[in-house]
Amino acid sequence: MSEDLQSLLEKINRDGVEKANAAADKIIADAKAKAADIVKAANAEAAKAKADAEKSSADYAARAAETVSQAARDTILKIEASVTAMLTNLLAKNVEKTLADEKNVAALALEAVKGLAGKADVAVPAKLAASLKAQLASQGKVTVVTDDTVGTGFSVRLDGGRVEHTFTGAAIAEELAKRLRPDLAKLVK
């Protein structure tokens, strides 16, 4: 009986060990499956985070490039405006200087009234009136009148003053600047 008992104990022991080994194998398999799922989820999350980071990086780079492009455009526009203002002021000074010379004003006034069919009044500042009257005396249809609001240059009034063409320093400088701006803009760019 002791042998039977011994064999029964061995069988119980063996069955217990086998059950314990099977349970341990099942626990290990479950742990490996859970670990694989965790690794898979972590890899997916890492790939998503990497893709998000790459997209954010690309978006940031695009925004930075756009910002630099806008800053460059704004700088060019500011330089263009500054250079245009500087040249307009220089142009205005030179036009004013040219229109301060009585001979230049007389020549320009003669050219402006040449070919007019009717009578015209040429309005000039008082300091130029006497000289211009003498120089335009040959033009019978032209009357020189003083007008200190003209500043430098002159204006030609036709049809009893209803039509007026202004040739003042400011008007000429503005017209020249308007015509030069497109070419200046091309040069600045």
C-alpha cells in the first residue's frame, strides 16, 4: 500500500506540476500577448506622434517661409516708398529751381499757349509778371495776370477762366513723379 500511496502521491504531484506548468504557460502567453499589444499600441502612438510632429514642422517651415517672404516684400515696399519719396522731393526741388528762372517760365508759357485758338490768361506770381509780360507781348491773344497763389510756375486760363491748366512746381513735379513711378518700381524690384 505504501507503493500505491507513493505512486498516487507521485501522480498527484505530477498532475499538480503539469497544471501549474500549463497555468504558468498560459499566464506567460497572456503576458506576451498583452506585451505585444502594448508594444503595437506604443508603436502606433509613436508613429502618429512622429507624423504629427513632421506635419507641425512642415507647417511651421511653410509659415516661416511665408513670413520671410512677406517681410521681404514689406521691406521692398518700404524701400520703394522711401526712394520714391526721396526722388519726388529731389524732383520737386529741381522743378522749383527751374521754375524760379524767368526765362524758363517764359519759354514754357510760350510753348503752352502756342497754337491756342482763343484768348488766354497766363497767371504768374507778381515777381515774374513784369518780365513775362515783356516776353509774351508778341502773343496778342495772351494776357499776363498776377496771381500769388500760383507759387512757382504759371497757370493758363482759357474760356474766361473756366478751363485752367496748371504748370506750377508742385503740379509738374507730381506729374513727372507719376510717370516715373512704374519705372522706379521696376528698378527697385
